[in-house]
Amino acid sequence: MSEPRRHFASDNYAGICPEAWAAMQAANAGHVPSYGDDPWTDQAASLLRDVFETDCEVFFVFNGTAANSLALASCCQSYHSILCAETAHVETDECGAPEFFSNGTKVLLLPGQHGKIDPAAIGGMVRKRTDIHYPKPRAVSVTQATELGTVYTPSELKSVWAQTKSFGLRLHMDGARFANSVAALGVSPKEITWQSGVDVLCFGGTKNGMAVGDAVVFFNRDLAREFDYRCKQAGQLSSKMRFLAAPWVGMLKDGAWLKHAARANAMAALLEARLRALPHVKVLFPRQANSVFVELPPAHIEALHARGWRFYTFIGQGGCRFMCSWDTAESDVQALADDVAGLAAQVA
């Protein structure tokens, strides 16, 4: 088998979707003001306010690491701590950036199942130590969808919110795959953000079909104070901001962001159904968004890699992660599933 054109390692592998590409091309015509004083940035921010049905504060940055780290820094002082799940991206995959950009805020880990925080653990961590020698908890970070492909329901988020509110904590949402969560739950974006107590959302665009860029959406506008200075200091103020903002216009104005997320989720559901029926394949976590985690025999993993399939085996809590993208086709899913089935048949 030649190397497949579309892979299952990450939705970062996928190219730019047509809507984002067309918007960038349109933004490329002529001269417009720089540093965000352009009509594209203004329109993108307005569309995000429409999507969330509230007057939120919006900033555009280059990537998710900057979005999460700067957003969390806006919630904390250097002597505070951030509470998150053990598998959260801000803990496992940001190379210490949240601590760096907050000048030392400590990340503390909470237990929970399937990548989600156990709300009861928040109080336990807050009460664990209250002396001046310990970094005082100030923010909780949830990942939507989680690193294990699960999603928080509105009721689950409200349970987290109840704890954060009772202890005076801020609630941050890492939404690198927020679109997939909305599509999976079939809810309005407001139901799993500000109506569930989220103070600031880092809304990922890259994994949803854009070339680059995240939107940092402050529902608690007080936390957005001087955030533009944080962005500038961190090298996140783009001089040609329209090229970060224009893809959001293309994605949001006619609902392409949800269409592409729903497709990725549907392809993951199809893949899960095929793999679940095979011997020697164990589905590890509930498939709720656009990823499928399975346990395969080591020899099968090696054989799939030898056939050109690319997928990760180090994400989350082990196993193989197969991630579907906005452009994953049914034929891609069937080809992968057929290869896994063929390997299973050899040892059946």
C-alpha cells in the first residue's frame, strides 16, 4: 500500500478548508490597516459575538499554546495555581508555557474519568492546603473536547462551575476542538460556555480547517483588561491581522465550522463501529467527538505503520489514537478499517 493521502495522526495534518481559503484570498486584495484595525478583524469578532449570543471580548492569536497560556495568565497572579485534569493539554503538551507566561503560576492536577475533571476534586484541592507557603488555587481549566475524545455536557460543566463559583475560582476552557464538541452535543455554543460559567474560551480554528489561529473569547470582560498588551509582549499581535481573522469570517458566516466538525465526528463514529466489531481490538474510551482510541497488538501497530498509516500512540493514557479531520473521507476510514481487519484475521 502506498502512503495514504489522508492520515489519522492528527487533524493538524489536514489542509485548509475551502471556506477559510476563499476568505484569506479575499482578504489579500488591496491594502488595509494593520494590527487589527481592519474590517476583517472587526467582522470576525462580530460574528463570534453572534455565535455566542453575547457581548464578549475577542482576540486573535497564532496558536493554541499562546491562547491557553495567555488566557490563563489573565486569570492568575504568579503565586496562584491552575487546576486541570491529569491528561489536559495545558499540562502535558504546552512545554511549561502556562507557567512561563504567568511568571510562575503552578499547574496542579485533578483526578477524573475519561479525561474529565471530577468536580468534587476541586474542593479537595482548594482545601488541601490554605497556608501561605502553597500556591493558592485561582483557576480551573477544562478541555472541550478532552484529550481522550470525550466531551463535557452542559450539566457536567455546571457541576464544575458550581465548585469554581463556591471557591472564587475562574473557569478557563481549552477549546482546541470546541467545534467538534458543539457538533457532538447538538447544543448552542452559549450553553457550554458562558451559560455554564466559562470565563474565557480558547476557540481553536486550526484543527477545524484553518491554516493557523485561535480566538480568545472573554465572556468575563474584566479578565480581558490589557490582554492586548499580553498578546503584544508574547509576539502574538499580528501586523497583518486580517489573515488570522479572515478565515474566521469564512468559517462562521454560513456555518462551515459546524459542518466540518460534524463530518469529522461522523467519520470517527464510522471508524469506531468498524473497529469495535473486530477481534484483538479494544476501544479504550467513549467516542464522543472526532477521535477513536483503541488498543491493538504491538505487531499490528508495526504492520500498520509499515503500510504507511500514521497515527499516534502516546496521546492521553496510551493505546492508538485515530483522529478524523474535516476532510476525512469514508473511503479513508474503510481502507484503514480493512487493513486492521486483515491483520486481525491473520491471528484469529
